Amino acid sequence: MTMVTPASEAQRDAWRSKALPEVERVRPGLWSIPVPLPIPLRYVLVYALELPGGVALVDAGWNTDEAYGALAAGLKVAGYEMTDVRAVLVTHIHPDHYGLAGRIREVSGAWIGLHPADARLIHGRYDSEAVDALVEQERALLERSGVPAETLDELAGASLMVRQFVTMAGPDRLIEDGDRLDLPGWDLHAIWTPGHSPGHLCFAERERRLLFSGDHVLAKITPIVAVHAQSVPNPLADYLDSLAAVRKLDVDEVLPAHEYRFLELAERVDRVTGHHEERLAEIEALVGATGGGVTCWAAATRLTWSRPWETIPAHMRRAANNETLAHLVWLEARGRLRRVSGGPDEPELWYPA
């Protein structure tokens, strides 16, 4: 496997040792602030960009007191207070990136920026009056995937617990593909990179030759790309196109939201693309070997994962099912597999084309 070169040995060592990295000065006027998370990813890297009279943040972290305190302490290392935040550029609306944005705005008056495709999802995902409908939509998707009846309810509501880590806040500004952000002293341009989320954004700093990659490209792991109740029909196609779009960027360093900063963007994109090609081939071969049709859930249980299937917790089994579905849909769109819809109470079956 091709390994990327860490831009910060200290950050890479912290990731390996399962520690929280230190606040780092990445460049003059640019800081990396780790904000802890109560999940295996352990932290999100929030980037603080110095402005005349304040700072702009790329991402924010979960809405917990621990996360808020860590972000405030990190800003203090850089010489700022939470009240100095002027903008929060959210790469996407998953709780570990968006959750604290509303609380920061309440304290500082900062504006929040999001891509329109993610902004449209906020109400359905985080409004308590709408979330029941989202759970029912997810339950129907899992039922069509062949998830056993005894686990349907558990999997359909598996992500409800993360809503507590979000202060629901609509954006003050919508950031479109190609927009140049109005941040004095910075040549920051938005790149729409859908896949992991419909409205995922990366930010390229052209003069400094940097890419703030969010979850789109990470040093070691690959982001979840899944069909779910709020996704587009073929998110993997979007993701692979988005990878190709950032691969051609001429940057010296990638600043992701997790793990550690690294150097070789094109090489890492090639590795991630290769991973999905391998996964597509594995799924196509598995469906072909069954002969009589297979459900998405049955396929997911037979694939190679980073740990034995029986040890994967419920919320990650749902993610595994929906990731498998994204690959099945991609193969269907390319004419390599076909889907046969069952009756009202029957799951969909997948066959070789």
C-alpha cells in the first residue's frame, strides 16, 4: 500500500498512539486545533485562519462542553478568544464538523457557511419534529436491503444519539462551487466535492498551495460513501468524480479533518480510487457467485471488513449495508448488475446483468 508522507510527525505519532495531538502552527497565520470526539475517530482537526481582528474556522466539532472547551483552549494558544471568531466554514453537516457552529455563532456573532445541498438537509436531519419521518425512510431502505426484521428498528434509529451533539443552526451564507471566500489575507476557493455528503466542500488556498479536505481525502482511512434516506441516488459516482476533480490540484499539503496532515494528494487519491475499484470487483464477483440473487444485506455480511462482521456495532453495520448499496447502485448504473424489486414485503435482489 502506498503511504503518504505526514506533514506533521507529531500529529501522525499522536494518531498512532491514540492520543490527542497538540495545537500546531501550520503556517504563519494558520493553526490546527484538535477537538475531541466521543467516537473512534477521537478528534476533528479544526483550522483557524487569522484575519484582521479575528479568525475564521474551517469546521467546528461536536457540541459538547468538552469539545467547546478544547476549541476555546486551542484558540487561546493561538492568541484568540471564542468571541474573536468571525466565520465558520463548514465542510459538511455531519455532527463532528457542524455541531458546534451554532454555539460559536451565539457567542461570537460569526457567520456560518455551508453548501446549499447540505443546507437543505438540516431540517430533516436535526429538527426533532422531522426526524421521525427520516427514521421511517431509513427503515424502509433497510427493509428493501433485506435487513432481518428483528434488527430493523435498532438499525433504523442507530444514529439518533448523535443529534444531541448538534446545535441546529441554519447557514448565514451559502457557499457554491468555485466561490472565493471573502476572508482578508486569504486566497480561499470552495470546491464542491459531493459523495461523503451531498454538499461536502473542500477549500483550496491557492497562494499557500494548501487544500482543506474535510473528510473527502484522509491520510489513511476512507470516508463512508453510502446510500441513505438523505443521499442522492448514486453517491459513489459523485464521490469518484469529486476525487478526480481534486486530484489535479497543484498543492503542497493536504489538511484533512481527521488523522494528520500529509503531502501527496494525487497519490492518496489514486489509492482511495483503487480501494473502491477493488470493492466494486469484490461485490460484482460475490453477486455473480450466488447465481440466484442476493440481498444487499446478505452481500454486506459476506464482504471483507476491517473486523469480523459479528463484532461490528449496530450503527456501523447500518453504514456497512448502506456503503454496500452504494457500490451495488454504481454497478447497476454501469450495466454490470441488475436489481429485481420484490413484492411489498420482499427485499430487492441483485443479479449479474
